Amino acid sequence: MLYIYCVAFSNDGCSRLKEYKDTAKLIIFTMTVITHKYSVITAVEGLPHDCVNLLPCASTLGGVVILTGNSIVYVDSTSRRVALPVNGWPSRVSDLPIPPVPPGEETRSLNLEGAHASFVDDRTLFVVLKDGTVYPVEFVVDGKTVSRLTMAAALAQTTIPAVVERVSEEHLFIGSTVGPSVLLKTTRVEEGVDSDAELTSAPEAVVDVGESMDMDDDDG
């Protein structure tokens, strides 16, 4: 049995954002290969019109991540949506609730068109922009529910991505059609903080192993 995720779009709203802002719809269904029968598990309407990519989460987290041009949206199995804006446009082009930026977190001005993403562990997502900049996104869990998403500062600059895939627990493959493909090694590090600063977990760190793919280079 296959689990299939798809995002359907309506043509009504792309040029009429005042009347039709959220015209994308997420549909999750299963399909039996032999009989070609399917059943819809979840259908979520009211997603931003600029959805460009989606990524299933690990079974321990559940749900799916959707990249839009201006935000990252997590949808869980109960159709609950959690959004992380990456610039100032989401509140203008979508009615999706946008949480305020917590004190101490940076207000960003990024564009996710052409970006690719991959999980490096169950709760850490690496987003690689179209210029090769790598940003880590952490899923903050309250009990069994994702309460919010946080994005830390850029970790590295790598090749222009055409595909981003996790190939092992410690390696992330960045395939490019306009430059060298690379293999990145990931590891979690501990960062010291001031005694009066808020304690937060350090993001996943990434090391670029060079312009050519090298599976065995642990010192890059």
C-alpha cells in the first residue's frame, strides 16, 4: 500500500488575492497497487496559493511540511497547521494565522522559490535556498503536538540545489545541474551560552566537504 501526498491548486486566486488568497489544497490518500483503489485520509483546504513543494515527516512526528514561496507550513494528521514566515509577505497574501516573532528571533527576508528541503533528524529540517544557503528549521514539540517552528541563522553556503536527499544518518546529498554536486556531513553540537541567556538546543551543524562528492572525507 502506498501513501501519496499531493497539493491541488485552484486557478481562481493567483491574480485576485483580495478575493481568493488561499487556493491550494492538501490531499493525503492511500493506494492499493494491485487493485488501484484508493481512500482519502486527509484533505486540508485553505493553504497559501504559492505552495511549491512538500515533504513527509518522520512517523515519530507525523504530518507533512509544505514549502511556499514565503513561508514553511507544517500540517499534522488532524489537519492542524503551523506556519513559519520567512519574510513579510505571508500576512498580505494569505489568511493563514501567522504567529508573532518571539523576542530574540530574527525577522527574515528570504524567498523560498527554488528552495529544496530534507530532514536530517526527526525534528530538524535543512532548507537549501536556490543560491545554496543552508538554513536549519527546528520543530518545537509540546507533548505530542508541534507548537511552533523556529529557524536559526544560516549554517553554510553550498552548491545551487536541484535535489536534496538524506543518504545516511550523517550525510546529506545536494545534487546540482549547474555546478558540482556535494555531500554534506551533519552533526549536532553543543554551544555555550551566557548564564543569563535563555537555554536553547543548538541547531544541526553542517560541514561542506568540498566542490566534489567525497563519501569518506570526515575532516572537510
